[in-house]
Amino acid sequence: MAHKYAQIAFTDTVRAIQTQHNSRSGYASMDEGDDQNYLLSDYEAEFLAQRDSFYMASVNENNWPYLQHRGGPKGFMKVINASTIGFADFSGNRQYVSTGNFKTNDRVALFFMDYPNRRRLKMFGRVTQVHDQDWDMLAKLEIDGYRATVERGFLITIEGFDWNCPQHITPRFTEEDVEKVIAPILKENETLKTNTIQSKMPELGTGSLRLVVTGIRQLTPNVRAYELRNESGLSLPSFQAGAHLKIPVQLSSGNTIHRHYSICSNPKRTDIYEIAVQKEANGQGGSNAIHANIQLGQVLLCDEPTNYFKLHNDDRPAILIAGGIGITPIKAMAQALQCRQVSFHLHYAGRSLADMPFQDRLKRALSGQISFYSQETNARMDIANILKQAPEDAWIYVCGPNRLLEDVIQQANIFGLDADRIVYERFSQQSSVLVKPISVTFAKSNKTVIVSEHQSILDAAIDAGIDALHSCKTGQCKTCAVTVLNGKAKHHDNCLTDQDRNTQNLMCPCVSRSTTDAITLDL
């Protein structure tokens, strides 16, 4: 028998099975030639010197095998000579099963894996324990720079070994392997970040608060978080949960517009503001421009935070309801209530957990105070049941798609809940409002325009060159409120009072419409 490993492994029974399955011919060459595969070459020695672990099987007196994993610094398995290898057992390992097995059966099987390169070396041998007084050999098995005390040493006389094919070896990489690969990438990334921050990017906006973008994180496939700090490193103006920032955005056309984004960082922090921006495929371009153009080091000139979605300041409990990107102000509310030790529960819905910003962080921080609902798990948010189980004096805060807000308002009416305790914020115009074209006359500007079914009256006024004051564009802030001179408004805001609507005849053209085909406004 020429191949020592095959001589041990291929018993008569094994050979019969190989013949039965037509694989015996593939091993025929192992039976011919000079003796081989029992003496280590430089190739095997170098391979062993790079290993930081191996698997070792021994057999006890009851003929049961025992498989042990041994690990250590690279090269802790020492090549003593071409037919002998050895390693040290260090104090604290307590590997007494293998040690005991070796007392009655010196046979050992070894498996050395090189996962990154898909290589494996299998070995048969006979093991002996190094005598406690053999200081020279124990010293050879020590590892320079490794402070653990050698408790015992083992020498293995090689009976045979074999290299296996790479089939079915899944590449796996250590931290060191990964660090070597990504080190140049990280270096390049740091260079790019430094160059980006140091390059002079145009400032955007006209506000008095100079904010610099110091961090960008991808929260979901379509949502990014932007960390904003004072350009000079000073503390930022304090804000209350529910507040938002008016962010200047430069479109591809070169025009600068403004978009409102809730501050989702903890209100206790005054070192940063964090906003989260969802990229809207069918939006008006603001979110796409932010994702494409806002970079680290960008300076944004903003106004101080404004709040149209305020949290109550007493100790009454709260029910927080968020849908999708509507979590941004609700997150800050939950953190504020938690700091104040006010009872609350957060109900958070989305298409899937992967599409729900901050879900992992909120799950950790709000254990027992949060419920998740996602389409992928068929978990539906039952608003009627949530309101039915809510404490009698609870405040209800809602932010999300219009259908969610309308469902909460409808169910609250059914249960007879106090409307003043239902606080909500829209992050988009009501789609149900824009149902048909109308004619709008702007009296001061002496212009009449046709407002399409996909356009708000405010946007039509701006497109017509009319200088119309506005801010949130979602019916929250009252900035765009204007007097109706002729016609009747169909109100969809949540900021005007009954006196504003009925006595002063005001409407918010950002979300409201007309009950007739034509209306005249004092603009």
C-alpha cells in the first residue's frame, strides 16, 4: 500500500462500498508507487503554521469517539520534524477527556481547516504526552508572547495524511481576514469623507441657525437619518417632542425649496438634531434631492425648531400611534414620556420590519411599551381595539398616512372620545381632498387659475408667481391661512378654530378645497 492514509482509512468494508458505488477506480492510484503521505513537506509545514485551530478525535476504552476543538494563536501546532507534530495544553483548558482517552488508546485523528481558501488536511497519528520533566520539549511547544502557562504537552507521530478536494467547503473568514480586505476600503472612505468635509460646498438656506451635517445613516432601504450639529460645536436651541425643522433643499433645477422634517432625536439632547427622510419615488423631488445631494459637511441655514404637534405636559397617560415614516415625531414623544415617567404605549405599523425606521432601537428601549404590526407577519393594527383598551383619560397621538389618521378620527368619534385629546400630524396632503379641478381667483393679484385634481391651491398660487406665505403645507401651522372672499371652503386643516373658519372666513389653501367649482381668495 503506497498511500499511508488510505492504508488506514480504506478497510475491506470501505473498499467494498467504494466498489459497489463505482468509485473504487478513482482511488486505484493510491495503491501504487512509493510510500507517501506520512512525511510532512514544506508545503504542509507552512499550512500548519498558519492554522489557529483544529479538530481532534480520540477513542475511549468503550470504543466511543470524542471530538475536541483546539484553538490558539497561529502556529500553536508545532512541526517538530517531518513525522512529528506537537502542541501545548494551557492551564485552564481542562481538556481531561482527551487526555484520559490517550492513556488507553494512543490513536488520534486530526482535521485542519483553511476556510478562506477552501482547503483541508486530514491526518492519522499516535499521540504521547510529554513528560512533566522534559523541559526542552515543553519549551519548544510554548508560544512566544502568549502568557498562558503550559499545563501539559502532546506529541503526535504521523501515520498518514491526505488533502481533500474543496467541494462543499463554505468559505468563512476571521476578523483578521475581513480587516485585511476592508482596510484599504476604510482608508479610502476616510479620505473621501475628509475631502468632502473640507471641500467648500455651497450653503443652503437663509435661516439664522447654522447647522452642519455630521452624520448620515441608512435606516431602511428608503430612509436615511441625518445628524445635524451647530457649526461651531455649541449647544443647539432646545426643542419639545413633536417639533420639526424647516430644511432648505436644492432641486436639480437649481431652485431652493423648503421641506419640514420632524426632529426624531431625544429632546433631552442639545448637541444634535436628527431627522429621517424617506425617499419618495412619486414625490415632488424634495426627498430625492436630499438623498442625492446632502453630504457630510453640508451647511444648512435653518430657522429654529417649530412645533405644531405638541405633547401634553401633565401626567395623564398617552397612546402613541405611528405608521411608517410617521414614527419620526412619535419616537421623540416616546423618549420624552419615558424620561418623565409618564405611562404610554406605542403602536407602530409598517409594510415589514425592515421598512420600519428605528424599530430595532425602539424594541430595545421600550420593552413592554411597544407593539409592532407589519404586513409580512399579517399583524394588523386594530384601531378600534386600541382605543377601546386605552385608559379613559389618555391622550391619543397619531402620525402616519392619511388613511391611518382618518381611521383614528372615525373610531374616536364612534367611541365618543374627547376630540381635544386626539392630536395628529399629517406628513402629506390628503389625497381625498384633490378630487376635481377648480377655478381659483386671487383678488389682490388679479389672476385666475385652474387648479388640477393633483394640485393644491397653494401650489397653484406659487406656480402662478403669487407671493403666498406658507410653511408646513400640511394644514398644521396656519401660516398660509387666507380670507375667502367668494365661495365656500371645504376645510381639511387641523389648525384653524371654529371662529377662524366661520367668523373670519379663513381657509388653509395648502390642504383645503372649495365646495363649489370656483372660489375667490384674498391673495
